[in-house]
Amino acid sequence: MIFRPLAAAVALALAASLPAFAQDPATELDEVLVTATRTEIALRDSLSPAQVIGRAEIERSQATSLQQLLAGRAGINLTNTGGLGKQTSLFLRGAGSNQLLVLVDGVRMGSATAGLAALQDLPVEQIERIEIVRGPHSSLYGADAIGGVIQVFTRRDRDGLQPRAMLGAGSNGLREASAGLGVGNERGWFGADVALLRTDGINACDGTTAGWGAGCFAEQPDRDGYRNRSASVRGGGRLGEAWTLEGSALRADGYNHYDGSWADYSETVQQVLSGKLRYAPNARVALQASLGRNDDRSDDYSPFGLAGSLETRRGQAALQGEFVLAEGQQLIAGVDWAEDRITGTTTYVADSRDNTGAFAEYHGRFGAQQLQLGLRGDDNEQFGSHTTGNAGWGWKSSGGLHLSARYSTGFRAPSFNDLYYPNYGNPALRPEESRNLNLGIAGGGDGWRWTVDLYQNNVDDLVSYDSTTALPGNIDTARLRGGEATIATSVAGWDLQAQYSHVDPRNRSAGPNHGKLLPRRSRDTGRIDLDRSFGALAIGATFNTAGHRYDDAANLVRVGGYSTLDLRVEYVFHPDWTVQARVTNVGDHDYELMDWYNQPGREFGINLRWKPKAR
């Protein structure tokens, strides 16, 4: 039952809301959110459950990967095949990793063949902020956003001259370095960053050559290293009083050793290009045109040479208008187009498809109440027309209590691998469709905030591997039911953030797996971050926990739960210089996120950061 664990979370949230303990603000309640509505709104006004991770929090966490930064956050389950740089999947609210839309500076990122984004190759040193929006948002973005949307924004500097640099080292041969420069004012801005991360790695997989179910089907008890080189440039400026132009480019090259039977080394490229032209002649009208492209390339090598290569090219274009109809009344409408193309050594029956969509969303405020209505139509080259929508309502009391309800629908077109991969694909697959209801309650005041959300997402025709046919198939119905609770406050000088998630992702189709949990999702996850500053010295800790999960659809292969504790400290020994040190997995726990695949034990790290004050 969902209610027992959520009752504990609600009690925790209410306890944290006692005003006697509230001191300095733990979070910035005026934080801006873009992803939930495709336009800027205050985070506290969002009817969609959302979270923003800013640059200051990224640096304070000392995370070396997106996996480490996102683990345990509300609604998130992660799997990973053996440490830094290894394939990482993110399940948001129980939805599959291919049911998550990932954007980088507004551009869709991901492989059209595998159907998911290479999160492991996005370097945290290139990231300014991350927005996580939970629940279906196909009515704004079209296909893929069944579980939600995660948007990554690359570095931005708009206040004077801001150079920076970082050097780091750690366990398992970790070496890090980055440098960047930003300059800007109210008329224009420019920035560039480069970063390098390298690790000798751990033994990624304890697989054998025994046959089916033997992990990576290889016995390679060696270290599996990883190297990532990245660079980004971005800039923008005002062209007169009404026009704004901006653009960005990010490229990350990965070099990855892993354990495998047919190949054990790969070279990858993630590249994102974006451009936007905005015209805002007055406070009531804004028009925006945008172009973008994502390149996802992987070359796999065996000891005998190139074993295979694959590249996805995703282009997109959009026109969007934002119109203030009256005070507190806004309409957002637009059209967008996207095209996927694949090339490589694997032959697919079809190697391209496009999608054209038109959307409109209304936001209204009537005193203490909010109203949100959205509708979108998509014309997919392979799967025809799909209509999605959303309806949301919110109410705020004078005492800071916020109630919300949101109903939304979504869809996802099967990936090229699902449909056409040789000896695996099933061209008879149908698109997935979802119906989601979210109920939320939030409260807060000066220096504290808590939220509780309950949801149910019914997904029809869920694409899943069918062991009886050895092909992907459509599960008639899957039910994703759960809830999340979050707290942010300050207690006796300590900044506290706590997050708890419960999800019950069930196969509701007739057959031998009826009632079984969908694989690789922990039902219960949690995270607590605790930080405090003592002048130039700051200390912190992160506690992560996740319950057991199953690695197969029949729930026969159980992967145990885990808990880890990370400790960190930093010292500003000069106004421009900071030294950081950390210990992750302090208890040296041996655990897995997928059967057969190892995770790092206790690790140490140290960073030196240089960041002169803006001038």
C-alpha cells in the first residue's frame, strides 16, 4: 500500500514545518522554472511537481557525475552498469528511462535507436542548472515525456568578467580539470568552458560466459576506465530594445572501457547546438523562434577492431508565442518540428522519421486560485496523429498553504531498436499512451518549505521485452502509483533538505507477470542533505537509501537495497580560492543497481577551485 510509507513522509514534512526551527532560508523560493510551461514562472507557482538544482548546489555537493548528483531525489530511480561513464538509466516516477524527455538548452537529447539519453556523458562541470519536472508533459513537448522532463542548462555568466578553474584528484585514479571564462552585462554575454575527467575505474561486471542471465557474458576481472573531454561555448545579446539573440554549443567525447562478450571499448560523442531569436516589443507579447540539433554517436570496438558504429542526428525547429490576455491571464501557443535520422553499420528497415506538433496552453489566476489548460496535436510520420492535453488547478491560502491537482496525458513512439533492430525489433509495436493524475499539497514560510505529492499514471501498450517471443511487445496496461515528500529548511544553523519517494510500478496485463513489479525500480528511495558554514569553513553530508528491486519482469532476480553516507568539507583560504575534500560511501558498502554490475566502494576526492569575484 502507498499510504503507510507516505504517512511517515507527511509526518516528517509537518514536523519540519514548525516555525520555531525556521531560521535562514534553505531554498530560494523565488527560483525561476522554465521547463514546466515552456516560459518563465516562479517555482512556487508551478502546478507540476518540480525541483531546481543550481550551480552553487552542484559545486557544494562535489558530485563527479549526474548519477551522483541526482541519486535519491524525489521521483528518481537510477541504474548504472559499473561506475563513472558506464551506461546510466533514469526512471522517473516508475516510468522507463526511454519515457523520460531530456533537454539540453531546450534541445532534445538522446539516441533514436536506444530511445534514451546518455546521461553518463554529460559533464557536471558544464552545467549551470538542472530542472526536474515530474509527470507527463506531452501536451507541451510531444512524445517521450510520459515520466517527466529533465532540462540541463549549460553555464551562463552575465555579471562582469568571471574566469574560473578547477583541479581535482581521487580514488581509482580519478583526475579532473576544468577552466572557463564568462563575460557579460545587460546588453550581451559570452562564455566558454573546457573540462576533462578521467578515471581508471573499477571492475564493472562480475559476469560469466555461462550463458543466459550471466550479466555481461564475459569474464574480465579488470579495471574499466573512462575518460570524458568536453567543451562548450555560448553567447547572446540584445539587438535593439525588442530583439534578443542567443546560441550555445556543447560537445562531450567519451572513451569508455567495459566488460562485454563482443566488444569492450567504445568512443562516444554527445553534441548539442541551439539558437534562439526572441522578439518582445512590449510586456504583453513575446515571439520566439528556435533551432536545435543533437548528435549522438557511438563506435564500439573489440580486441580485433571496430565492431560497430551508430549515429543519431536529431534536428528540431519551433515557433512560440506568449500573450498576456489580461492581468493574470496568459496564453502560450506554438508549433514545432523534429526529425530523427540514423546512420551506421547496422541496417534498419526505416532510418528516419519526423514529427510535427502544435500546442496551446492557458494560464489563469483568479485571486487565490490558478487554472491551467493545455492541448497539443502531433502528426508522427510512422504512427499518425496523437492528441494530448492537461488540466490543472491550484489554490493558495494566505498562510502559505498550496493545494494543486493536475490531470495530463502522454504518448511515446517506440524507438528504432524497439521496431527494427535485426533479430530483435518488432515492427508491429503500438505507441504507448498514458493518463496521469497528480494531487499536491505544499506549505512554507520564511526559510522553510515542504511538499507532498500523490500520483497515479496508467500506461497502455507499454513497450517491454517479452521472454516468450524473445522480442519487444506491448504490455496492455501498466500502473505507476506513488508519491513523494520533500522538505527544505534551516535548523540551528544547518541547511536541511530531505526527500522521500515511494512508487509501485505494476504490470496490470493478463498473463504470467500480472501484478509483478516492473524491473529495476526500487519502491522506496530517499535522500537527506545536511550542510553548515562556519565562516570560511563548510561541512556537509548526504545520506542515500534505496530499497530492493527486481532485475527481471517475472520478479525472480532480486537486487538488494542499499544505504550510503557521503561526507564533504570545503575551506575558503583566500577570497578567490577554495579547497574541497570528500569521502563517498563512507561505510564501504558492496551493492549493485543492476544484477552482476558493481558500484564503487569507499572513495576519496579533493578539488581546488579558483573563482575570482566578478569585476
